[in-house]
Amino acid sequence: MPPRAHPHRALRAENEESTMSTVTTTYKVSGMTCGHCEGAVSEEISRIEGVSAVRAQAASGQVAVTSTSELDDDAVREAVDEAGYELVGRA
């Protein structure tokens, strides 16, 4: 019978890969008033290379962006502009 892989080692390696090199940056965006706004901003920002998650909140005007490395603020500004809103800056 061949030796079995230790299940904890496989899980640990998987978890280390998923948490390696992630950066979460919060931005302030003006003009978002509803869920549709949140979706439009999230969709445009998620198109930026390296972005793995976006969470926009219209009530606070904040957008949390998780990426594999630090993002260029100009790229985020362009994405927010494309969605029809204004990037105020980092929160």
C-alpha cells in the first residue's frame, strides 16, 4: 500500500498560497448612493490586473480593494471614473 500524504500538510500549503502577498487598500469614492453604484464601481475596479476582491459601501463611500500587490492609484482613479464616480483618495 503506498504512503498517504499527510492531510494537514496539504491544507497548510494551500492556505499559505491563498494568503501570500495580498494587500487591502481602502479608497474614498464620492457619488455612490445605492447598490447599483456599488456594483458599477466594484465591476470596474475588479478589472484591474491583480485585483482579487472589491467591497464597495455606498453609505460610507468606502471601497476596500484586495490585490496581489500595491495598486497604482491612477489605475484605480481611471476605473472609478469609468464607472461614473470620483475617487477622492485613500481612506
